[in-house]
Amino acid sequence: MPLIPEEPQIHESAQGPRATPASGRTAPTPRPVPGPRPAAPPRPGRPGPLRPTPPVQRTPRDVAAPKPGPAAPAASAPTSAPAPAKPQIQLIPASVEGALDAAEEAVDLLLESGRAPGDVLVITTGEPHPWAAHELSFGEAAYWAQHDARDDVFYADAAVAGRAASRPVVVVAVNGGTDTVVATALPLALSRAGALLIVCGDPQQINAVLGVGV
């Protein structure tokens, strides 16, 4: 008979362990939590529509780029600049004997006005300038070395003036020489003058050679 009361005890113990697994099962209940994770995909979807918006802003920037395009034709304008490259011509009336002195005075005035000595080239059609004759006595190499240095006024005879380089100001002393020499020296001097050509001599002869009323 004592066995009968033991049977309900067994049932109670069976109920006990059932309760424990129930409590253990409550812990795994958060498993459905990963279910809401699919809500995350809509988040990356949101930046997606934002990305197309910036390209819309880039398009107006691209429209601004063609605007500098018309600036390119402006560069063609400087091509017309070479036109005013012709130097000014000044005539100082002087006799054959006084042409060299007139040229010297012109050089002095140029230097006093602020012209650098290396900017001036003097060409003589008759007797060479005393400076040129003196420097040539040391040899042509030393003479032309001073020309290349461009640190002082350079004097050249019309016969060798073609070897001289261009300078901003060229002064010509028509102090003699044949008409052919003068006719050759003046156009050459004009081609060597960057800004100003000063010719000292007979106005009629100079105008006849240059073909302009100076």
C-alpha cells in the first residue's frame, strides 16, 4: 500500500522538469528577433535614391564648362598685334660733315631720357665711328664680343651692319658713302630697329630711299 502514495510523487517530479524546460524555452524566444533584420535592407535602399540626385547637380556644372570655350577665339586676337611692330622714324637734318655729330647728340639724348646703352645701335654710311675703329684694332672677335654682350652702345659701319642684331633704337649717320651704300643701309637699319629709327643726314636723300615723308 505505501506504493500508491509514491505514484503521485512521481507525477509531481514529472511536472517539475516540464516546468524547467518551459523556462528554458523562454530564452530561445528571442530567436524571432532576427526576423526584423530584413527591415535593414530598406536602409541601403534609401541612399540609393540620394545618389542619383548629385549627378543632377553635376550636369549644370558641365554646362558651365562650355562657357570658357569662347575664350579660345580670343587668343586669335593677339595675331593682329604684330601689325604695330613698325618702328617710328625720326629725321634729324644734317650735312655729311655734321651727320656723325648729330648722331652722337641723339645718342646722348636717348641715354639721358632713360634708354639703356645696350638698347642703341649706331650705323655709319661713311667713315666709321672712332669707337668702332678703335675696337676693331684689337680684332674682330673682341669687337663683336662687345656687340653680343649688349651692355653698351654699339657702333657699326654700314658694310658690316648686316651682322648686327636688332635693338630697340637704331641711329644712322649718313656721313658719306655712295647712294648705293645709303640705299642699302637705311632699309637694313629700319629692319633692325625695334621701336625707333633715327636718321641724321640729308632729308631729300633719306626720303627718297625710305619712300616716306619723314
